[in-house]
Amino acid sequence: MNRTLFIFAVTACIAKSSLAQSHQPGTLSFQASVDLGVHGTVYHSEDGGIVLANDTSSAATTLFSLSAQYQLNNWLSVGVNGRTGVYHEDPENAEEAGNHIRTLSADLRLYPVNKENFNWYLGVDYGIAALEINRNYVFIVPFTAEYDLSGSHLGLFTGFNWYFLDFAGIHMNLAYSRHAFDLKHYYLSGQEQDLGSSINTLDALGVHFQAGLSFRIN
């Protein structure tokens, strides 16, 4: 009898361990991380159907990212992501004077692997983005220029959470992003300029590496 009970207890423990998942239905999870990205950019400007510029360049981003997820079931979660940080233009733009980028997006994640202390996910997020570019110029007299752009953010990513404590662990992500910006406001020495009928866009395609801390509430 005792042997039977022992075998039953061991079997139950093994079964529980094999079925345990790091994110269960109803789990709230959070990620705080640093996001490093490199981007290829295309700036396009036209007025009245006449192309004024169509320039390619590059940029880098250094972002602080916060995300929150709610687990719908063992393999699917929904959440929200916020990022803010610095947008570094091509070094040729020596007059750069501090650029800032922000994104806010909703995301959906699938979990092909969801173990007791580890999960691997695939995700997509979509939302809004804002970019502020500041430059200093010297042409007879010095003056400043500010370009305010906004548009859409799209991201595809994969990553993992590894929990070394019941409530905390680490994560790493690799991601692809696409930002489609339109120039909304343009200032010279603090005075807003009339954009008239001109169309000015900046498209950026990027790859990102992200790493940081993960937290969960089961």
C-alpha cells in the first residue's frame, strides 16, 4: 500500500512539473528593457507632383522599453508596449542637436514553448510613433531647425523569458520594425513654417536587439 502511494505521489509530481507553465491563463507579465536598433531610412519630399528629394541614409536608436502582457490562455497573450529614447542620425549630419523618438503599440504574442520557468514567443505589434529631429545650422548667422514627424509603427519579433525567481527573470528579443513618418510641423529658430502643399515622408526599416528584466504575477 505504501509503495503504491509513493509511486502515485511521484507520478503526480512529475505530471505537475511537465504541465507547469511560466505563463498561465490570467498571468500578468511585464518587461523593462534597453532596446538597441539600426535603421535604413528613405526621405521623400515633393510639392505639386514635383519630386524635391529622395534620399537614403541610416540611423540608430537607443530606447527604454516597457511592456505589459495579459495571458489569455497557455499559448496566447495580448499587451501594450511603450518605448522612448534617442534617434541618432547618420554621422554625416554633424549639425544634429538631439533627436527623440517615441512609440506606443498593442501587441499579440504566441508561445510555441511555455515551460515552468521558460517561454519562447513570436509576436507582432502595431501602433503610433513620433519623431523629433533638432539641428543647428550656421549660414551667415546661426539658427536652429526642428522637424516634428508622426506616423505608424509596425514590429515583428521573437524572444524568450527565463524566470530564475518565482516572480522575476530576464528576457531577450530580436525584432524587425517599420516606421512610416509624415512631417507635421517645421520650425526655424522657434517659428513654425508653412509647409504649404508639400508632402514630406520618412520611412525607416530597422532591426533591434532588446534585453532586460521580466516580472510576472500568476
